[in-house]
Amino acid sequence: EWYSAVFIWKTSSPAPTFRGALYDWYLATNGGYWGARAGLAGGSPVRVILNLRDWTVHVVNMVPTAISATSVEWSAYSLGGELLANGEIPIPDEHIDGNSVAHLEESFPWVDMSESFMSNQHELQNIVLYRLELSYVQHNDVGTTNTAKNIYYLTDPSIGSDDQAQSRFSLLGAIRKEAPSVNLNVRCQMSTSGVECQLQNADENTLAVMIKLALVKSLPNNPSKQKNPRILPMLFSDNYLTMLPGETLHVNLSIESTELLEQSILWKCSTDGFLGLMLSVDGWNIQKREVQISCVEPSSGASLTESISSS
């Protein structure tokens, strides 16, 4: 009766200034949490993963029943969002038993960029984004096709010296300093369980890397430009995102303390149709901004885009 929560040792930071933990001093989940979650396919029972030692692909099926799938599709993109190559890795017998791991013998190749999308005067190692995707059907639900995805930022595996390995992702730092920041199109509105947002990378030449979302209090009269306070704890359906040029993603924000929030003026709709809350959008190479949240609730069966366009 004296405890209200359980913490796993060393998963949180001992002070607000320290990094590397799954969540911070204020119970906000960090990149470490979302990286681990992405590696676990967001908790999906079927996962497609890469063995970084030999670049072979493995399919993990944690469902008790078998699944059917023909192949794992892979695509390679430059940091400029250009599709460099793609292909398929076949699955033997197109069948994976329940509670098992399928080790696919075929590996996909390293695809080097012929020309970088930005100047590389320091001759930094090229970085290629590989996206893996598996479409499968569970044997106990043959009418539904499911999808498992995973992404990896990879460098040339033939370069294995310790000195070069330490700086193999330096190009990510270079694009943050030299390439233009990506300005995302973001629309958010109130939903029955929290907030629903649509994000689009409208940039035609750059990947949007590590997009970080946060819910903050709106400060309309903020001449000093002080940092808007975050609303915590907050549950996101996904965060620290990577988006290809032209790609659109949907993210849901679930508010646990709904009763407290409903009593707050922040959850009241203003005369201009917005809440007293905003979505903070930041990231590795993202132009930072804050987006107002519409009070317009979607009609039954209407999508976010349809609701926004009709409002």
C-alpha cells in the first residue's frame, strides 16, 4: 500500500543532465526506449531483424501458430531519400513454425552511393538506410495480412578497422550542420482518447531523421520565448521517427491522466477552435516548431485528413 510504481534498476537517469537511459528524470521516454522498442518491432509478435555480423535476415515468430510468407523485401535509400536498390529474400517453403526463428541464408548486398546528395569534403563514410518489410498471414487468421517492418542505418561492412569504425556515422552529423533542416507538415486534432496527429515529410531530397514529438502547454503570451512546459507522463504510439521524402505517418498520443486534464483549462476549446496544448516537433535534422491542436473531433469513420479538410 506504500508503493505506486515499480522501477527497473538503472533504466532511468540519476539526474536531468545525464543521458543514455530509457526515460529521463521527468518520466519522458528517451531515444534509448524507442530504439529498443523499434528493435522489438513495437512489441509485435512477428519481427524481421538483421544479423549485423553477416547481414543475413531472420524472422522471429512468437505466435504459437505458424505463419505464411513468401519473402522479406528490402530497400536501400541514400540520406537524400533516393532509392538506390531493392530486392527480395525468399523464405524456404513459405512457412515459419510457431514459436520459432527462421534463419534466412541469403543476405542483401552493400549498396554504395555513386554521388552524395551533399558535399562530402572530409570523405566521410557513406550511410545507407535499409528498410526491411515482411507481409505474412497467420494460419489461424487467413483472411488478414499483417506487416512487420524494421530499418537500419548501415555503413560499408568491408571497412572494419577500429579507428574508422568509431567515426562511421559521422555523415549524420554533417547533414545536421550542412544540409537544410527538414520542415515537416504536421496536423493534430483532439480524439476520444487523446490527440491524433498526421506527419508528412514534404522535402523531396532529405530523410527526416529521429523526429522527436512532445506534448507541451501553449503559452500564447510568451515574449521571452521561454521553453513551453511538457505534459507528462504521455504515451505515444510511436516516436523518434525516420521518414522518407513524401512519406506520411500517423501518431496517436494517449493521455493517462484524462480526468485531471479534463478539469484543466488546457483541455478546453478556445474560440478559435484550438486546445491550450501544442505538439512540439524536433529532431536530428528537423526544423523545430510547435503545432496547435484542433478541437474538431472526427466524424464517425472519417480519417484525420478528411476531418481537417472539411473543417
